[in-house]
Amino acid sequence: MISKRDLAQRLDISLEMADRHGFGDGASEAELTALEQDPPAWLVQSRSNRKKGARPVWVTLTCEVCGYTETARPKKWWPEFTYVSCRHHSSGELPKPAAGQHRGYFEGVGTRFVGVVDQAL
């Protein structure tokens, strides 16, 4: 059995959309295969919307320091991060910002990350 979260990630749909279309408890591997081979109209429309440059439903966050990876729903307030790192790493473990750049930090990215943005002064 595939969990609702894993199903949503593999289909690139939101958890709410999975619930709305009857996948609140997840699905079997056979059901997922059937959906991918013969997608219903709502899934075709969702995939079409993704191609139009809409914000992604899921993103993969990877710590620049240790390589820990997590898949998360991006938030509207997230800027384009230069790096993400686990919050327990020190800022000195990241590559230094380029000359003339200022570094900003954003807490609360995913379950354990800090987002880092390097911007020109």
C-alpha cells in the first residue's frame, strides 16, 4: 500500500487533491500504475497546469552540508534559496557568499532546514 503522501508526490498532486479524488487512505501499487497509464481528466488537467509554469506542488530539499534530503510542499513566502541546510549545522559549514553579497537566513523550511539566500548588496 502506498501512503497518501507518497501517492501525491509520485503523481505530483497536493494532499488535498488526493483526498478530493478518493485517495485519503492511499492506494495500491496497481491503482497507481493504472492512474499513470490511463490518467483521469483531473490528473491530465493538473499535469497540464504544471507545464504552464505554475509553482511546483512538491520540491526536494537537500542539505548542502550533509546531504539529508526531504520532499516538502513549497510555501508562497519561500524565495529562491541559494542553499538549504539542516538547522543544526553552523553557517560556517556552508560555502562563503561571493564578494559583495549579503546572506539572509529563513527558518522553518521543511521539517528541519534553514534556507539561505545570497543577494547583491
